[in-house]
Amino acid sequence: MPRRRAIFLIMLSACTSEAPQSTSTDELPADTVAVVQLVDSSIPPAVAGEGGWNYQRSASADLTGDGEPERIILTARVELYRGRPAWDDGQPWQVYVEAPDGARTYAYAQRLQLGTLTMRVTGAESGRQATVVLLEQLPDRMSVYEVAYAGPGRLTTAVRFQRTLDPRGEVAGPQLP
């Protein structure tokens, strides 16, 4: 029995080793899986509240460490009905960071079919700046991305978690906000 336990512990330690580090930036924590580009160039940059981009959520945080907060905006193009989003079977979503001078840097621009996007901001800790975390939920996939922003035009997005899901059944689809 002790030999089996030792083999199990060796196998477990091999499976839990740290993921490779990102080579393109020092702003992201060391356990970054892959750096990705989430801006679809066929979707024109949007501004929340303009041109049908009616769904919006925002947060403020000092993402650069300069003492001035940036504004992070998540928006989706959707019609409002009695003040509530009238979700279609697919929406374009965008996330951008607005610097104190108003310059916008887009981190995300994708059309999600039967999906949702949620945004959160991490706290700055242990010498690391705050980052933006995006949770993308589709019927067949769930992804968590982390965005490190270093100033206008300078950001890096990393995949932190991604899984294929079974799209069948009562709990298959994400809940729209």
C-alpha cells in the first residue's frame, strides 16, 4: 500500500507543475497559460451607450500603478426593452480600458453566439498591478482571460482557464444578465 501511495504522489506532483511563463510580458503572473488576441478586427471599436451599445458595466482601478485610476468598460450591442436588455441569439461584446486622458485601448471585441461575458477587476497584490478578468461563457465552452494593462495601446491578454463543455441539458447554456 505505501508503494502505491508513493507512485500516486509522484504522478500527482507531475500533473500539478506550474504552466509555462508568458514570454511577451512581465505584467502577468508566472502561471500564464497562453497569450491571445481577443479583438476581432471586423468589429468596429465601440463606445458604451453609443450606436446601440446599450448594455454596459464599468469599473475603475489603477491598472498601471501610477496612482490614477483607469476606467474599464464592458459593453454589448443590444436593444433595450423597458430598460432591460432584449438579448438576441448572439451579440457583439467589447471591453476597453479608458486612460485618465480619455485614450481607449480595446482588450476584447467578439460576437458571442448564445453566450455572455462577465468582467471583474483583481486587486493589486505582492508588487503586481491590478488586472481585468473576463469570464466568457458559451454553450460549449467556458474561458477565463486575464488582461494586464500597462498604458494606452499596451496590454496583454492571457488564457487562464478554458474548457469544452457539454452543450446539452438544462444547465448547458449560460444565464444572460
